[in-house]
Amino acid sequence: MKITVINGTEKHGVTYKLKEIFLDELREKAEITEFYLPKDCPNFCVGCTTCFRTDGSKCKDAEYTQKIEKALLSADLLIFTTPAYVFHATGAMKAMLDHFGYRWMPHKPAKEMFGKRAVIITQCLGGGGKSAAKDIKDSLSWWGVSDIRACSFKLMSEIEWDKLHEKAKKKMAGKLVSVAEKMKKIDYSKPARTNLLTKCKFYAVRMLQTNLGKTNPEYTDFKYWKANGWLDKERPWK
Ligand SMILES: Cc1cc2nc3c(=O)[nH]c(=O)nc-3n(C[C@H](O)[C@H](O)[C@H](O)COP(=O)(O)O)c2cc1C
């Protein structure tokens, strides 16, 4: 199984430790590719809209974003991690997600996304872990991912992890370990089930694209949807 991890910080802090505990449960079975932000996607989207008008390969930051996109599309399981910064995901995570605005359903969603599973891991001291997870979940669900599990933690930042016994580490991240155990048992040769909410979004956008195509058949998102057969009988899920 292939796992792609997007780390919202380069720091080897609490969020990193939690992610390691999660991955330790899966390492044996998995081929893991990791990205650390901002290092692996250092620039902001400048709003040139080239990706919306053409495609992501023409982005000024394509040397970074295309590597990430390739790893996301080929993975069976996507992991996103972030500490809460002022009640949200890190700016680096938001900057990366902005680069994939063109993959939101009203534009050019990748059909591979509809069958994927994702886990979001967030850490905060007092509050904001859930809203940080939502920042990521918003993008994932609009990319077409249905199976999204969020694990939000409120651990102390001064934990001396090296002095902790393996069992104590796992106990601290109990929820994460049980999610990892569940993820380990999944048969990844089968895509995740596309849920009703995702299907509702798809059909609403389908209606929108059909209407946009009537006014302007050269509209790029309309052409993309049409080429995929989604305005006819084809669907991005199985
Ligand atoms: C810029 C910044 C903003 C933060 N905002 C919040 C916050 O809104 N809520 C919170 O509980 N903790 C906040 N924190 C604390 C971190 O979420 C917390 O220390 C976390 O454990 C850091 O994870 P890390 O060790 O993986 O970097 C903030 C920290 C920084 C540096």
C-alpha cells in the first residue's frame, strides 16, 4: 500500500511524534512518501489562475506542486498533519492547499481522489485542533475524498518522548493507534465508497457545468467535465 504524508510543519515536535506513532503501525505494509511544508512547497499561490484556465502543470510552482500531486494521486492513503496555529492549519499548509484549488469539484477534480482514504492529524495546546482539521477536510472533501478521519490532540508540548516507554507513547495517542489499526485492515485494492454528500456535490456541479457549457462551450471546466464523460453516464467513482 502507498501512503503519502503532507506535514504542515518541518518541526519534529508533537505533531511529528503523533504522525510517527501512526505510521509505525503501518510501516511494515506501506511504501511511504513524505512532504514537509513549507520546504517542499515554499511559495504562495499568486492568483494568476493559470491552473484554472489551463492545468496545474503550467503553475509557476509546478516543480513543487506536480511532485506533490503525483504522490497524492498515486497513494492509497493520504495523511495530513498540522499543529493548530491561531485556531487554523499552519500557513504553510494553507499555501499548499491553495495550489490545489483548481482540483476542487467545481473545476477539474481528479477522478482518482474519489476512491481515496485520508487521515488528518492535528495537535493544539488548548483549542483550534478541530478547526485546523476542518481547514484540511474542506479541501479533501471538495477534491472528492469521502473517507476522511480526523484525529485531534491536545497534548503538552514539553513531553520528553525519548524517555517514554513505547506503551506509554501509544496510550497517549490511543485514538490514533486504533485508527491506524483500522486503516491497516482495509483492502486497498478496493476504492473507498463515495458517500452521499460527495455525490450531492458532484450532481450540483454537474448541473452547473451543463448550464455553463450552454452559454460558453469553450469554458475550460465544462470541457474537462465533458471530456471525462461526467455530463453523460460516466462517474468518477466505481
Ligand atoms: C503561531 C502559533 C500559533 C498557535 N496557535 C494555537 C492555537 O490557536 N491554539 C492552541 O491550542 N495552540 C496554539 N499554538 C500552540 C501549538 O499548537 C502547540 O504548541 C503544538 O503542540 C505545536 O505542535 P508542534 O510541536 O508539532 O509544533 C500555537 C503555536 C504557534 C507557534
